[in-house]
Amino acid sequence: MNIDTQILLWINGHHLDWLDEVMWTASQTATWWWLFVVLIILTIRKYRDWKPILLVIAGIAVAVGLSDFTCSGIIKPLVCRLRPTHEPALEGMIHVVNGYTGGLYSFCSSHAANTMSCALLFSLLYKNNIATVCLMAWVALNCYSRMYLGVHYPSDIIVGLLIGALWAVSVYWALSHWLHVGDGAARQGGS
């Protein structure tokens, strides 16, 4: 716990006014809607048939939804770990940006889980190195921004990433095994 706190304080303590706004913007879900539109367009261009398109979009929604529910609906209420911004022992030590302190609990990070599940599932389905690097950079920026803003400890992020990866791999397995989305059959309108 002490190492977790020290890493967080180091990241959160290295702030600049202009970087505050960059990290604030990077952490907002609304900032990334354009990325979801691009992913949908790429899905339509790749599969060109409504059935696999809907299956892939539904798969990504399921992976993200299960990641979010696992973190926010199950783990956070069970663990009840206060966010650094709500931790009395850290009062006055956390740099808060735009008055944002987040919800009460931090373990584990839904932002990390959700972005990882979306990025990894898309990467597994499309097997494009450039897209994978870009998506993982998005995940890294999003996760870093959560620590920069002081609303998550590094362990919150790591566990969130693992949960997101678990759901992405599980949904990918279902899509590729049961529905053959990963093998190109869906591209030609197969099952």
C-alpha cells in the first residue's frame, strides 16, 4: 500500500497547468466518442455484412459492459477502498484538477477496464499492428490520466487492466469460436 501511494503521489505531484487540462480532457469519456465512431466505421468496412457487423459491435459492448459491471457493480462495493482524493490520510497531498474528486471508491479502475476491453478486443479481431499500437496508446493515456488526476492508485489501474483484458479475451473467444468472426467466415456472410 505504501509503494502504491508513493507512486501515485509522484505521478500526481508532477503536474503543470497546461498538462492538467490535457489530462482532464484525456480522462473524459466524451473526448473519445470519435474513436468509437472510427471503430464502427472500420468494422463496417471490414465485414460489409450486417450480421457480423452487429455481432462485433455487440461483442465490444458486452466486453465493455461486463468490465464496467465487474469493477463498479461488484468489486468497488465489496472492497470499499477510498479514492486517493477522498482518503483523509492524503488530504492536502493530492493535486485536484478542476475540483474533480471522482466517486467515493477507487478499486478497481473502470476507466482502465473499459478502455482495455474495447482496445484489446478490437485488436484481437482486426490483427492490425498500427491499430493495436494506437489503441494501446489510448489505454495508456487514459490510465495515466486517472493517476495524474489523483483518482486512482496504480494497483487500481493494474487490476482494472487485467479485468478488461479478461473480458476482451473471453468475448473474443466466444466470437471467434462460436460465430467464426475471427476466421474471415463472417466477412463473406458465413456463420
